[in-house]
Amino acid sequence: MFNRRTFKKKPHEPNEKNDELNNVSEVRDLFNTLSSSNDFINHQGTYNGIGYWVSFYRSLIDAQVLHESVLSVIPTLETINLEQIKENVPIENTLITSTKVVIEDRIMRGEIALRLDGNLDECLLINVAAQQGRQVEKPELEFGIISAQEAFVEDLDINLNLVRKRLPIPELQVNEMTVGSLSKTKVAVLSIEGIVDQENVDNVIQRINDVEFDEILDGSYLAQMLYDNSNTLFPLFLNTERPDRIASALAEGKVALLIDRSSSVLITPTILLEYFITMEDYNMPWVPASAFRLLRIFAVAFSIFATPIYVAVLTYHYELIPKDLLETIVTSRNLIPFQPLIEALFLEISIELLREAAARLPTKVGQTLGIVGGIVIGQAAVVAGLTSNILLIIVALSALASFVTPIYKMGNAIRLLRFPFLIGAQIWGLLGITISAVFLMTHLIKLTSMGHPYLEPIYPFRMQDWKDSFVRLPFNLFKSRPVNLRPDDISRQPHPKKARIKKNDFNE
């Protein structure tokens, strides 16, 4: 199990009647404070001799909805009071309150506060927030050819809609919370009641409630605060932009975290092998799906070990090089003035610089830089005698292999892992690579995701979960959910399978 960090408990918001009475005198001070901002509007109007105030941030509200659905209603009323306006305004979730905290929170989310002369401490809060943001588009980081072409956006309600369309069941439960003393970010915890282990849900909710930080601007902020071990290269929460992946994870018994203003959704608990799985694997027959999955795992291993093995062999183990290849290597390194480690670091760092530059530049410029820059720098380095052409091929293939990882954060971890292995290869050769691999495996064995082993089903060894690990077996063998999650309902085939009636061919 993990060592749970301790946080200070959040104070409860004043939402009781006693708190409301204590805060009545503070409402007018609140509006005086808000009025110091130039985009805060205090509009005063009069109807039938009764004055009213409409207060809002013009940068947060939809002016058309305000005029058509709120202000146009007031002249139609015989008597003006907040209850009458509330009943006649065609907008849901209106609220009459005198609680300062509630008024402040809802105004900052795009609602207007309507007050009447004679009782300026009581407000009618009406939601006229402007609905601005991206529309649902194709996935960019987890693009698929034969899978769904919808991706999450930065709006929490739209993202919930995308999930509920795929899981139209009342058992899909949503628990909403707010984190960040400044950002006031909404977080929705999703799970399927009757399938998920409730202890996992309670654990996630407790950790979110214990977070003390001023701003949560993205799901990655929150994920790092919920990790069992923050001193690791590996992501312990799987972030995805695909609604179908979230639906699949929830059906297995996992927990999903949707964060408002973030297009990336978090899945927990996770295991290492999940980061090399794509939704395409389930949309094709199991044989090619398994072959492609094994190819990804091999590519990751090649990306980590290829360059360190080259450095180790050329530094300590010349006897391992075949005689036919030895002459080619000696010729390519004849004029190289550097040790293999310096040569490898030069190329690896050059590749990383090109990758970072291409990622930060506009799309068209970045693509041109990545292709032209790689060719020009690589060819120039070989001609200038700074590196051998054989190492250039190995480094280029290693960089290419690191791109097959479907999850971006895991790809970053793979990129950085090569450098400790390079240092070990220079110091002790193949023994150094072996020692580095032992340290890596020890670290992976110790890692947990929300208290669940990160290296499962390898360690602890669970044969039941191997059906969807290195390979993806046929769906008729997916009779149970992952044992690692301890789901309340482990069976994925709740109804007994009917016996098939054998029929003869038409021509028999």
C-alpha cells in the first residue's frame, strides 16, 4: 500500500441558515468590491415606482439572453417582487439568497444578481452565462482510423454528454466538487454503481477534498497532486481525449475524473501496459491487434536500449561485434574524435531539441523544421566527422520508435529514460545497462496507482488479466473484469449464454 499524504481539511462553505443571517450585512460590501472592476455592471432601472438593480460581469454573460429572457419579463408583471420574477423568467436553476459566498460564486460563473430597492441584501440569481468554447472535433493526440471521431472539449457539461451517450444507464454516477481557491475549478468524479469498488471512489473523492492549492488550470495539475508517488517519470493517471476510452474504462470498474476547462480526462487506477493500448486494438480482429500491440512494446524497448547497447559494445565489448560488421564500424568511426558516449549524447540532444522546437512552432513551420532540420543536421554531422553514420541511423530509429506510444505523457517518460541507461553503459558497459534495468524494474514494482500495483499483471502475477495485456485475446474470453480493480460485479457476461442450435448448410 502507499503512504497517504496529509492535507489540511477545507472549511465548510457557509450554506446554512445561521451563516446566511450572519452574512446579510456583507452583501452590500460585496457589490461595492465587485464594482471596482471596469467590466462589472450595476444597472439601475425603475418600474411602477419600484427601483431594481441588475448586477453582472459583462465579460461573462450573454447580453441577448439577458435582454430577451430577463429584462423583457419585468414590464409584463403586475407587481414586482423577486418571487414573481423568478416564476416568470424562462431560465432554470434560479435562486433567491442573501448568502455572500453563494452570490459571489454564482456571479463569477456568469449569473446576474437582481435586487429590489428596500431590500438590497437579497438577490435573485439567474444564469445567463455566455456559452463560448470549442465544438466537438476529431482527436488530435489519440487519432484513430476505424474508431469514433469525437474528442473531449474544455466544457464539463459537453464532456459529460459525450460519456452519457455511450453509457445511457442510471448507474453512471457523477460526484461534483470544486478545487482551487482562486480558479474554482469544477471536478466531476464518474463511476458505475454496482461495478466499481466503492473504496476506489471514496479514495479519489477524499484526496480531491484534501487538495489545498490556489489554482487548478488543467487536469494535469490535479493528477500530480493525487499521485501515490510524485517522484517518478511515469504517469500514474492515464489522461485521454477519447470518450470511448472513458466509457470502456468505466465499464471495467475504473474511476474517471472530468475537469472543467480541460480537454483531457483522467482515468484511475491504471497499470503500465495500458499506456501502450489504443482503442483501435478493439476495433480490429484480435490477431492483428495483438501483433500491433507487441510491435509497440518492442518499439519502446528498442527506443530505450538501442543507443546504450551501441555505446556499451563499442566501449567495452568489441568481441560481440560480428567480423563482417566490425570493419564497417571501424571505417565509420575512423575520423570520429569523440568517445561513443559524447557522440551519442550529441545526437540524442539534437533530436530532442528538434522535437521541442517543432512542437512549439506553428504546425506548418514545425513540420518543415522537423524534416529539413533532421536531414541537414544529421548529414552535416556525419560529413564533419562529429558522429558516425551507423549511430545516426540507430538514434533516428530510436526517436521514431518512441513515437509509437499512444499516450503522450508516457512517450515523454520513454524519451528521458534513455539518458540514465547511456550513463550506465559508459561506466560499466552491458553490466551498467543491466544494473539500470534492475533499478527501473524495482521502481516499477514499488509504484502504485491509487493503491493498486502499477506493474500488474506481471507483478503481482495474475493469469486472469493476461487476456488483455501484451496481447488482446478474442472477446469471447473477456468473461471477467480485471481482478486488479476488485470490482463489485466481476462478470462481464451477466446473462447465461444460450446454447447454439446447429443448422445444416443450405445445400445439405
